[in-house]
Amino acid sequence: MKHHADRLAEAWGELVATARRTVADGLVVGTSGNVSRRIKDLILVTPSGVPYDRLGPGDTTAVDLEGRQIIGTLRPTSELPMHLTVYRSTAATAVVHTHAPHATAVSTLVPELPPVHYMTAALGGPVRVAPYALYGSDELAANMLDALRDRTGCLLQNHGTLTYGDSLDQALDRTAQLEWMCRVWLTASSVPGHTPSLLSAGQLDAAAAQLRGYGPQG
């Protein structure tokens, strides 16, 4: 039992640290984003409307896969439907949702982020934009799931980003990469008289194969 409690406390600490990084990295303003982590059938999630720098060990908030609150008294994030939809539909153990500025700008302009960089392949291919729906709604969660088909990240029209991964670090890194690619595309697109060159499907496939061998090998 103590081991379980220690693991839960450690996971909550990692979640809060990740949430604080989204603010420090300029991916959210105030409490506008949310972060979650899955431990078996328990979903740790940031609470609604609480600044991340005020969260402590006693603020642990968790729900089950049906959204029923299991731990804590603070109300879970209003975007809980998106988080639960990801966990029910994928093998994800972490989800990060932000209002990253460049990504949000791109979400208002195109139905899909043009593949301006090979890191597009790291997210499974060109990143789609989920059609707009009211935040916190089941409609938004459904639109997001469709945009995530064969992808690990998507843009939410006039809203922001959502990425998932095998860890909080991976999900946050995917968010940062997505925001960076959106910034690159916006910058290149703003040069008068020039159109950004884009990568082909074949080039992205080759990059995906190369990326599978990237980093330390176990």
C-alpha cells in the first residue's frame, strides 16, 4: 500500500512539474492548458482553474476511465472528455493540451499543418486540425479523436494543441515540436513572393524510418 502511495505521489509531482513547464515555456497562459497521466485505470489530471504554481501534494486529483472522481476534492479540468477519449482509444499514458500561440494561429488558417520539416514524421505524419467545437464538449473530443487518427498530436481549430505519449516528457516534447513547426511555417509563409517548400510523403516515410533508430538504444 505504501509503495502504491509513494508511486502516486511521485506521479503527481511529475504531472505538476510538467504543467508548470507548459507555462514556463510559453505554451499556455495562466490555467489555460491541462495535463494528465494514466496509471492503470486511474487518470491523474490537473484541476480546473487552479494556477499550477499553487498545486501541491495535497491537491492530487484523479478520476477513473468513466470520469468519476476517485481522489481529491478539486474539480478536474473542463477538458476531461478529451483526455479520457485519448486513454480509451490509444495506449497513451500521458496527455498534454495547450494553447500554444503559433499552433493556435495555424489552426485558424489551414485544415492541416503543411509538412515543412521532417519532425512531422515524429507525430505520425502531417498534423491535422480538428474542427472547432465548444471547449469541454463531447463534440470537441470526437473531432480531436478523428484528427488524431494514426497521429500522436493534432491542432484544435481556434483553440490549441493536444499531444499524447508514453510519458509526460514525450507528450510535452511533442507539443514543443508541434509549436516549433507551426512557428517555422508561419515565418516562412510570411515572406512576400515566396512559398515554403514542403516534404513529400516519401520523404516523410524515410524520415520516420530514420527517427525510429534515433537516440539511445536499449
